[in-house]
Amino acid sequence: MKLLIIEDEADLLKVLKKYFIKKGYVVDTASDGLEGFQMYEINNYDLIILDLNLPSMDGIEILSNIRKNNIMQRILILSARVEIEDRILGFDMGTNDYLPKPFSILELDARVRALLRFEVKQQNDEISCGKFKLNMASKTIFINNKIIELAPREYAILEYLIINHDKVVSTETLIEHVWNSEIDMFTESVKVHISNLRKKIKAKDIEDGIVTVRGHGYTIKNKR
């Protein structure tokens, strides 16, 4: 899953980026409001963590501009503006959640997971798909109830395919949601990672884990 964090406090931004990368997310960051909004315009993000007091473009303006054309984008405001009027304004403008500073990073993590579960219509952190079981809280994947050891990028690819099981996911979509904005769009990385994943999946005695739909992308079928 891919996050965009727009935050002008350099130390906090560094901590958040390091934390969520360690948790298995793909993370893009911006310390300037206009820069962050431009990144949103050219990339797809599963969730945006948005500060309000930003240089160049205020967080409320970013939120308003996003909501003009996109009501589905998940947005969590993270702000030192703690007055009830500020929170009401944030929700009225369309934020999905509002966490005042100072905050616990564990609570932020839980709120991020809750918003992502809402997006995939899950009531808890576990998603079952055939012989696969994904735990979004622990960032682990099981096959036939046995954990599969994955590199961070392998995990991110398999997580996205499981969340979108029975849908065909194109290479371009995988790049948008699993790699940060610096990847070369013509890279062979997707094919290499899919190949490595298939080897690990077959080692767990599953022959038809990831299915290639020629000319369209990849899918996982929700069947045993």
C-alpha cells in the first residue's frame, strides 16, 4: 500500500517515513504543500497523511482541491490545530480522519490501517484469499497457515494482489501502488519480483498462486 505524507516538520517527516517503510508501506513525502499536491496529481496513493500548516499551499486548500474531483481518496489530517472548530472544518471539507498533535505513532498506525480496511471493505486486519491469509497489522502473509518469508517489495506486491483478488492488476497499477515515485516506468522490476514470488509460493506447494493474464496483468483467484 502506498502513502503520501505531506508534513513540513523535517524531524517528524523523517520519523514517519522510516516508521511506515518499516511497517511495509511504500512512502512518498513532501515538506511543501504545493509539492505535495503536485505529487498527488501525478501518482496514485492509497492514503494521504496531511498536515495543515504548510508552506506554499495550506492543507485545507489541498484537501479542498482534492475533493473537487476525487471523493474516494483516503485522507488523514495530522495537525497541531487542536480546536474543535478546526476539526469540524477538516471533516466538513472532506477528511476521513483527524488526529491532533502531539500524537502516538501507534494510534496513527491504527487509524491508517482502519482507513485502508474501510477502502477494501474489511472489518478486521485479516484478509483470506484461497490458501493465502494476509494480516495487515503484522504485515505477514500465510500460505496453508504457514508464514511465507518475503522481502519488503515482494510482500507489498502480494499484499496488493490479495487485497484485489479476482481482479486483474496491471503492471502499471502495481508500480503506482508498490513503488515510490522515483521508479523508472519501463523497469523490469515487476517481472523479476513476480518471478521470485512464484518460486516462494510454489515452495509452499501452491502451483497456481499468481496468474498472468497475458496483455493485462496479474491476478490471484480466491479459490483453494
